[in-house]
Amino acid sequence: MPHTDGPAPELFTLDVVTFVAGGRPILDGVSDHIHEGHVTAIVGPSGSGKSTLLRMLNRLEEPTSGRISFRGTPLPELDVRSLRRRVGMVAQRPAMLTGRIDDEVRVGELALTDADVDELLTRVALDHIERDRHPADLSGGEQQRLALARALAVGPEVLLLDEPTSALDRKAAQSVDSVIAGLAGMGLSVVLVSHDLQRAAALTHDALVLDHGQLVDRGDPAHVTYLGGA
């Protein structure tokens, strides 16, 4: 687990957050804090509400009741477009949106210079990639790292990662984990969803354990109670 000294400021505050879909509670009265400068894992079995909670953090979903705040401000009081630049998100299987590596990095920030693109690709260990390659031709791990570069291009304060390695083979997953660890080492706040706490534990400061939509444990990933993953 990464080392941290002293209490960290609150980044997100969850206040009795509930989400109901099809008459069924997906999240049921979740209250907690996610801290700035930490890597926080949201873990739990399939259907426990992990991805729904993650999507709420940049308003891709809205709570049925309760409140989520970012740096002390309720999310509905923040401009959505501005929030999503500050709180970037990378999907489990990110879509490639352009025909060239350079253009993919610039999707959210067209003014990036070639030097900016070089720096971002270096941060995600893709500086060896030929820049005129089609992003769709990259391996799954390379596409995931390219999506990270694309998200980093707008200078987010926090990254949300939805099962970032679950669709990858072991080697590709290790390369993505290494990039995430490097970003965290530079002080970027990261919130990631995983069904496998054992794998996520090496990267994370905190774990929030969901089961049937309820927060059933939280704390040091080495000590929370969670039997999922393999």
C-alpha cells in the first residue's frame, strides 16, 4: 500500500447516497469520504453498485436521494462540463475516437503542442508508439494507457477508473497498474473500481467495500473484510 502521512483533505463527501433503478435500490444510503491525494478502491461483487457510485462522482448518474459534494460543494451546484474536466473518467473498455495517436491525446485539449503530447505519452509509457498509428490497432493495454493520456490532457484533479485492468491479460494489466502507480506517486487523486481487492491493494490507500448497494466496510485495504476477487 502507498505511504501517506497525516490526515488528507476530503475530496468527495457522500451523504446518505441512494440510487434506485427499476424499483430496486442499487445504492442504499451510502455515506463516507474520499480523500485528496489518495488512491481509493471501490470494491465489491458484481451488482453491488460500484460502477454506479463511480459514475455519480462526475454526474454521469444522479442520486435518487442524498448528496455528493466535491471539495465541499454539492455536485449540482457545479457546472457539469467544468466538473468533468476536473474529474476525468476512463472506462473499462475505452472507445478510440480518432485515427491517429496524436489526435486521440488531443480530443479534449486541441491546443496541445507536439511537446505536450510527447510528455503525456511518456507519462503513460507510450512514448515508443509510432504517432501515425491508428489507435484502434493498439493492444488493449495500450488503448487503456492512451485513454489515460487523453484524460490527463485536460489537467484533471482526480481520475475515475472503472475496472481499468479487468479486460486485460496479466502483462498488459501490470503495465497499466504501473502507470496508475506513477500517477499516484505524482500526487494525482485516483478512484478506481475493482472486483479484486487483492490486486488493487498494492495501489491503494483506502478501500470502500460495497455489498448489495450498502457500504459494509472501509479503511486500509489490507484490513477490510472482502472475500471477492481471484
